Amino acid sequence: MEILFGTWPWYIGGPLVALIMLALIKLGKSFGFSSNFRTICSAIGAGKSCDFFAFDWKAQKWNLLFLVGTIIGGFVAAHLLANNQVPPISEDTISTLKSYGFESAGNTYLPTELFFDMSPENIVILLVGGLFVGFGTRYAGGCTSGHAISGLSDLQWPSLVAVIGFFIGGLLMVHVLFPLIF
């Protein structure tokens, strides 16, 4: 049980991801979570009013099962296998976050001030952030998991460009926008 409660080292997690990607490439499948949104919309009939959703969604059932398995696995890991683990972050990061008003930094898995305080400001931040992520995912033709794991495994040039864009966007968010918002 100790292996389930602890963090897996890179030399176990990395090869497992590589084996899954090799299997998907061999099967001719492309991995990515954002494509499940399109599949779900198509399954409930959105293809009748929008050509983007008009495709054979049943060919993507395997990806929907992967999504459901990920949700169930995350629930099991968080509620049954977790010991209220807090990821270790540097003292500099903790002090910086505390200067922005995040007193829970270093004590909780996620900032309780943002996700558990449903003030109008936090709701706006979460909604706008969700819209940006949704727009960016659609504009980039996929999500971070699809491009960074599947696309780079397939040696796709657009995925490399997208991943570089994700990193640039993350750096801009952390170093430019985050201090302005908080």
C-alpha cells in the first residue's frame, strides 16, 4: 500500500506514459481530453445545428471511457488513498503567494482563498479563466495533454508550437498577469 500513498518516481511514471502512448500510436488513436467535449456534444445531438460536432462520435468511445476512468481514478486517489498530502513548494514561492493574500500557501493542496470562497470576484476569475482555457484549447486544436503527450509522441510540428505557446502563456500568467490580478 505504501507505493499507492507515495509519489511515483519519474522512472516509473515516465515509462508507463511512454508505453500507453506507444500502444495508442500502434492502435492509430490520438490521446487528448479536450476532444471529449466535442464527442459528448456530438453524442447529445449538437451535430444537428453545428457542423463541427457532426461526426461519428462512437469511434471515440474509448476516449470517453478513458475520461470516466480518469475521473473515477482521481476521486479514489483523492478520497481513499490520500493522506491530506500537500505538495512541497519552495519557501520563496510560499512567501510570494502569501504576499498576494494566499495564506493557505504551503498548507493545502490548492488555494482555499480562490476555490472555496465563492465571492463575486473569485467567480469572475474562475469563469474568465475557464473561458480562456476553453478558447485556447479550441484555438490550439487540442489541450495540453493532447499536444504535449500525444502530439509530441507523434512528432507533430503543430504540437511542438502549441507546447511552446503553453509554456510562454504560463510564464506570462505567473510573472505578469498573476501579480496584476492579486
